[in-house]
Amino acid sequence: MRVRTTSAAACAVLLAVTALAGCNRESTADGAGGGKVGIDLPRSDSDFWNSYQNYVEKGVKAGEVRALPLTNSQNDIGKLVANVQTFTDQGAKAVVMAPQDTGAIAESLNTLNEKKIPVISVDTRPDKGNIYMVVRADNKAYGANACKYLGEQLGGKGKVVEFQGDLSSINGRDRSEAFKACMDKDFPGIKVFELATDWKGDVASAKLQATLAANPDINGIYMQAGGVFLQPTLALLEQKKLLKPAGTPGHITIISNDGIPEEFDAIKAGKIDATISQPADLYAKYALYYAKAALDGKTFKTGPTDHDSTIIKIPNGYEDQLPAPLVTKDNVDDPKLWANQLEKKS
């Protein structure tokens, strides 16, 4: 598996960014730098997060940061808190995390702030507690774009199932709220069944089965995370003889979020119609970049960057909103998409 950014390219990126360009570096503190980074992986039950882990490990191996042994909190806030404590005990000078419960991590963030240990949060934005940088895509755009795609494909009519992520996570909230707002405003002729899943595929499958039993005319599905929802959803639809190819009568239009290789395969096979590619490679790349920037004492300002993203100010820090393109049969083979990079060997 070959990461898009080789170590040489990574160095070039860092040099280019340090030279200011469009990367919004505001200032550099004197005398900063050095130290090891504690990196916690959020879970291992998702193809998306497993891919992210691979990219992180490649970056660490390439020397982008000096890292302590990686931990995995397995979607357990208690484990994350314990892992963060271990990092501080081991002398971490910066921490990279992806808290799945964005409300319960505040106390740990306050402790890290008191110790002057900067935090980079990946994919999720903690509700409270100072953050050096959030590396994330615009999750409201995920929900809005999924709504627009489904609404247009269905001609503004029908019944749609939405697998909502954990609503204690800002990602689940952002996607759900934006999807609902768009449907209410632009597609009032579509009835939406909001199914809370806690990001669990078995929960989504069971609730979908019950919803289909009462509403056999379901004609659309929005999966907020293909990494956990794709396989159980396709298995259930196939069992119910509802998995019909795109473009044929009775096909259920499906859009997902993540952009993993399995979703691309499903698009090519006509099993699903689209996904929004969450950039696992860029999440890892810029998590490590900002960790190093924090160690070097750099600060940032709002505005466009030189990597096609935008830095915004949030109440507790800054957020780099990375691009997340819509993927359909028209561009599923684009070599620039991270999932297509995984097939390349080093």
C-alpha cells in the first residue's frame, strides 16, 4: 500500500507551508520544537479508520513526527481518557486524537491545556476545551450534499431511510441536522425515516429491516458512514431481494459517506449510487503536519490554504476544513481519490 505522500514529498509540503504561501501561518514562536507526539486512534471496526491508521503509521515511519506507541481507544471515552493520561506520563509534547464522544472529552482537554500540550483533533470537533487545530471536512456539507443528490435522483418524491451517526458526536449532529434542513426546505415530498444507530452496523441493519417491513416502498437510503453501514445494508437488501442494479426498476438509490474502496466497488457494481469521499489520507497527513507545527510553535489564521481547504475560527480554536468530493460512477476511477491510491504498491 502506497501513501500518496512519500517522505520526500511530505518534506517538500512542509517546506512550502513553512514558507507561508496560502497556508495561513501567522507566526512562529522562537525556541519551540522537538518532543514526541501521542497519537490515539479512535476505533478499529471501520474500514475508514483502519485506512486512516495505515496512513498515520506510514507518516510516522517516514519521520514526519516522532511518535509514542500508538493507542486505540476503541470508541470508548474512558479508554481515550486513560490513553491521554498515558501520553502525558510518557512526556508527550503534543496529542493527536479523534474523540467519538465530543462532549465527554472536555476535562481531558482542559488538563492538557494546563500542561501546555497542544491537541489536534481529527474528524471530530470537541464541544469544549481548547484545540490547537481540528482537521476535518465540512460535515454539514456531507448532509446537505447527500440530501441534494437523493432529492434530485428521486425527483423530489418517495421515502428515504437515514442512518444517523451517534448524535453525541458533532459529526452525527452536523450531518443529521443539515440533511433534515435540506429535505424540509427543498424536498418536502420526500418522507425521511431517521434511524439513530450510534455508528453501529448491526443496529442500522435491524432498524432498516423493521422500517422496510412497514414501508416496502422505501426508495432511498443515506448512510452517514459507509465503513460501518455498507456491508450489513447490502447483505440485508440482497436477502430481501431488494438489491437491484442502478438504472433498473425497483433500485433503491443509496448515497454514503466515507469513500472507502468497498464503496467504490459497490458503485461500479451498481449496488449503491454515490458516496462522499472523506479524505483519510489528508486527515492523517495534516494531523501529523499540525502536530509538528504545534511543536514548532506555529500559529495560524483563517482563510484559504494551499491545499484546497479553508481554515475557520471555532469557539475553542481553529479548524482546517479539507475537501470531500462527491463520488459517482462518473468519477469513481479518479486516481486522485485516496481509495484509488490504496491499490498502488510502493
